[in-house]
Amino acid sequence: MANASNTTAPTQFIETKLEKYGYRRFGKGNGLPLLCLQHFTGTLDNWDPAVTDPLALGREVILFESAGKTWRVRQRTPSHSSMHLA
């Protein structure tokens, strides 16, 4: 993956009986894989590609999103373009 990027990597999911976890994997190389954890209220979209993409030049990068407010809330929250004033 010459152009591996946090912004183009597909979001994948791991489901347990209680939660759904999101993650993105991108990059390739001989370096050890790098697992990046976000703070409690952070999401996968909080990672800056200017930081993560260069890390993926020589290794696989895995961005992991903890369970909690993240995916559940974002799936139900309307986008700004769909909001309108009544």
C-alpha cells in the first residue's frame, strides 16, 4: 500500500455480546505493527493523518476505538447537512 492512509482505510468492527468496537488497519512493511489507542471520548476520526500516515510507511498501523459513546452515538447523530431550523 504505497498510499496507505487513515482516511481511506475501511472501518472494520469486532462485536462482543455487549459492545461493538471499531478499528482501521493500514500500512505495510517490516516494522512491528503499531496499535494506537484513543482517549475515552476520542474516535477514529480524531487521529490526524499527518501523524498516522507517515507511521504506516514502514509498518502496519491499527487505530482502535474503545467501546462507549463513540460508534453508538455517531450512528444516531444527524449530520449538520441534515439538520434544519424549524
